[in-house]
Amino acid sequence: MVRGIAGVGGQQTVTFGRVIALLLALTLCDPAAASGIAHVEFSGSLGVEARRFPESPAHPGQGSQPSSLVAMPSLYVESQTGWSFTLSPFYRFDGEDPRRTHADVHEAYALFLGEAGDAQWELRVGVDRVFWGVVESNNLVDIVNQIDLVEHPDEKSKLGQFMGHFTYAATWGVVELLGMPFHRQRTFPGRSGRLRFPWLVDADLATYESGAEERHVDVAARYSHTVGALDFGISAFDGTSREPFLIPAFRADGDIALAPHYRQIRQLGLDGQLTLGAWLLKLEAIQRSGMFNRLGREEPYSSFVLGGEYSFYSVFGSALDITVLTEWSYDDRGIRSTTKFENDLFLGARLAFNDVQGTELLVSTLQGADHDSRVFSAELNRRLADRWSLRLEAIALRELDPTDILYETRRDSFVEVGVVYSF
Amino acid sequence: MTSNPFALQRIAHGLAAIIPILLALSTGASELTEAEQKGLDIALEARAKKDGFENFTASQVMVLRNKQGRESRRALRVKVMEVDADGDRSLFVFDEPRDVQGTAFLIHGHTDKPDDQWLYLPALKRVKRISSANRSGSFMGSEFAYEDMSPPEVERFTYRYLHDEPCGELTCTVVERFPVDGKSGYSRQVVWQDTEELRLWKVEYFDRKNAHLKTLTVDGYERYLDRYWQASNMNMVNHLTGKSTVLTWTDYQFQTDLAAMEFTQTGLRRAR
């Protein structure tokens, strides 16, 4: 069961390389593309970031002052016949944690379009990212892409996923069908990284429930539609879990590590949003089977996020808009839940200053309903000049209970400053 | 005689606009005064002149200037589609500032209820349905409010004709219009349109306290498809803050092969 030294990460890079080469070859072979490319666009961003962890580390080897360089260029080529190719690589260099130094392909896909009467179809082939969901704190239904956890503990950064993605958009709604032939492993911090367990997660030790391992073809489908004030989606997924179950194991060198185990799961998802004036009412719910619970037993479960937001516009006659957010996350496994959202309340406020710099501040807390654990978060974004912007972030972890899944990160509150150049 | 393909549509639009007003009148709603009727007639006539364009695409550059003269640029592309008997559908795609490049904004305008709006955030590849209640907020930090950016549907206002007066070489009809929506940032607007083509030349905006907040001046009109007059320059000056925004339109193209499905959430995800 234990994988060889080559590692899944290395294999995936090779696979991605082949896929991109194939797609580029396809672009060049297209007679229309050879005769003329209608439109080329190059854009992206370069950033520098510095994180500071004021508390001394909980686990040996961890650093406290990582700095990073981040590059996210993007190339878009459109042929005269109307199809296009998008390539968006990603690279981060981290000064402290070699595992956080990583490259990925966020997008490398060809897009084909067609019309069928009043309806329209779209086919995307290649590496892409797909977002499903409506809430802000915990996107349960969003299952297509793997989480790039070394990027940020908020679980919102995603890795590219190889897929065939067919969309049929008609007046009666939108149907999407996805086939995903290669599974991506979740990323985890290395020895010098913060926000981790005492033992390292070793991707080389990964095991899969499916005999096809990471080559199992996962499938997903979604129907979504807008009816007046309601936007809703119903989704289904059958394939390899994005979330691993972590099992302590011995590495070849005798050290203890955590071996990720990826189960075969089935998930049904529902998401909906009602937009009523300044009110947004939101729901995401899933039913999932095939996963191991925290005790390592298979347990089907349901989970939902229910919440809403209300906006106060032009507060006190100024340009400031304040949006208040509340979301309640519930997982019916309770303490057997494998996520940080077992029964938690998210409260937040978004301040949009509507100035020339586009200044925005988001402050929030995530509070466990069954214990005192609290996560405070503040994020400020502001443009410094037309091409330069500033990002400040602070995350404070407080009163983490030893039974809390975040307990091992209890000393990992941090502040981060980042400057981004966009081109 | 060849029939004008737009004529029927124009009549249909005219009827669609007049019917609710006739209904309102017949159900005992307060009768319009002569000045109110004339103001409404001018608005309906101005709309009839714009009907039948089907769709257009254009580029916009906004230059935001603060009191000290410091400038900031916004660049976006706009696609607008006409919808029978309802508000237009608009799609905005941002090119500058570069940190929001690729962000796209879809509006399904309505004449009888609040607009539907969606925002596409390229970094997350996420489409968000957003509230359209924020009528008076600033569009991208400019002096244009959201309600100034959406086409002024006839049903959004009540009207009162004031007088005619010379404006440059033309004669302008001056009409006061009052927003129906209580969320509008304005108590009233005074609108100058020339009597020949009902092109808009100037709008004075009065805030909720009836103070003269902003003035919009418009010029550089060009005619497309022999009948649609479009302005090239719009200059919005805020009298309270001393800030201004110049909005320049270029690359107008009418009756393109834009599909209606471009103005959907799927189209929004793909917008460039």
C-alpha cells in the first residue's frame, strides 16, 4: 500500500506537464489558430508576504518569521473560430518551509462553445478550478478542487484539477457534468511550518480505498437555476474524497508520520441564496457517505451551513457600506466530526469604504457552540497605486480546547503583511 | 415599401410603457397635471428613440480626479442587450485597475421590480448574486453612483416639464424627474435634452436634503446605424467634495452577434 519514493506530487507534475503540452499542441494544430489568433492577453500578479507568529512554537523545528514570494501569471489565447486556451501557473517560494515552496497549475484548459437553439453549451478540457456555493465561512458543497492547505488555513485556496467539464445552459437552468481522472492530494506544512500537527503528513505514504488509487475517475454533476430572488443548485459527487483521513505510520527512516488515506465517497449537495433587498439568506447542505469519522469508523453524515448577511449602505451619510454576516455550521457527527466546523457560529462584518483605493476590511470570529474555542480574523485590502495593493491580515486562536481539531495550532496566531503588483 | 424591422418592436415597447400608466390612470390614481404629462411624454419619446438597438458593445475609461487634481484610472468594457418589455441586460468587465482585472458584473434590469445583479470574482472563480439595494453607492470609487450607471428606465421616475431654453446652438427642453425608489440617493434630477433628438446634455442631481450635489455634462455625440445617438464624454462633478470623474466611451458597435446567453451566470464566468 505504501507508495514509492517517486511520490504522488512528482507524478502529478509530470502528468500536468504532459496535459499542457498536449493542449498547446492541439492549439497549434488547429488550422484556424495557425491562420490567426484573434486575441492574446497576458496578466497576473507578483507578491511579497511576511508572516509573524508572536508566540513560540508548540512543535520542534517550527519557524516564526516566514517570508514568501508569490507569482501568478496568466495567459489567454483566443482563436478566430471562437475557442480559447487559458494557462495560469502558480508559484510560491517560502523562506522557511520547503513544503510551502510549491508550484501548481491553477488553469490550463481549452474552452469550446456552441449554441443549440436558445441554449448554449460549453466544454472545458484541462486543468481548471470550479467554485460551487454561496456562504462565506464554510463552503460544504464546493468539492471539485483539492484544498491547498499550505497556502492558508482558511481552506479557501485550491489546487488546479484536471477535468472534462461540460455545461449546458438553457432557459430552464444550467446542467454541468464533470469527469476528473486524476486525484490531487491535499498539501500540508513541513517541519519548519506552523499551523500543523506534531507529526508531518507524508504524501508519499498516501493510500487510497480505490484499487485505481489516484487514477480513479471521479464524477460530479450539478443543476442550478435562478427563479426570481432565489438562486439554487443541486449537486452530486462520486469519487475520491478531497479530505484525507490521517493515520499515524512509520516512515522508511523510522520516524513517525501521518499517512493520508483517501476514501471513496458519495456526496449530495444543496445550495441556495435568497436575495431580498439588503438581505441575503443562504444555505449550504450536504449528505456524505463513505468517509471515516474521527474514530476511524465509516459513518455517513449530514452537515449544513445556514446564515445570512445584511448591508447598511452609505452609513451616516458617508460612502461607507457595512455588511453584517452570520453563519451557523452544523455537522451531525458532533465530536466525531473531522472538520473544524462541527457546531460553530461565524460572525463577521465587512466594511467597504468605497474610496478610490477600494479599501475593504473584513473582521470575523468563529466560535465553537459546545466549547470556548475562538478564532478571530481581520483582513484589510487597499490599493496603494493603480498597480500596487496592500493586504494586512491577523488571525488569533484563543481558548482552544484539547479536544478541538485546531488544538495543535494553538500557538499559531499570526499577522501577515503583503504587497502585490498586478500587471 | 420595405418595412422597418425595428418599427414593430418600437411600437410594442411604447405600448408596454403606456399600458401600466393607462391602468394607473383608469384605476383612479391621481391624474397627471399638464406639466407632469408633458414630462412623461418626453421621457417616453426619448426611450422610443433608443428602442430597437438589440445590443451594443463599447469600452469605457473613467478618470477619477480628487480636489488636489490627483488622478486614478478605471477601464472597463460594456455589453448591453435590449430585452422586450423589461429593462436592459448589461455586462461590465474590468481591465483596470489591474488588481480587479477580470472582475465582471452582470445586471438584469427590470422596470417593475429591483434589478438582479451578479458579480464574478476571478481569483476564486466565484459568481455571487449581490444585492441591488445599493442604488446610491459609488461605482468603483468614482462620482458615478450605481443608479447613474444603469440605464434610466422610464418607470423609475415621475416627471415634471419645466420649460424650454437655448443650449448652445440647440434648444433644450428642461424636465425635472423624481426617483420612485426610496433607496435612491436623490430627491430630484433636472435634465436638459435637445428638442431635435432628445439627446441628454446635462443633468443636475439634488441629494435627499435637496442640496445641489452633482452636475453631469455630456458631449461628443455621434450617430450609429443612422439613428442611435451616443455620447463620447460624460463629466460628473461633485460640488460638495470638489471631486470629478470623466467617463469616455469608445469603440461603440451596434447589433453585434452577441448571444442572449452571454448575459447569464454561465456567460459571466466566461466574460472577458
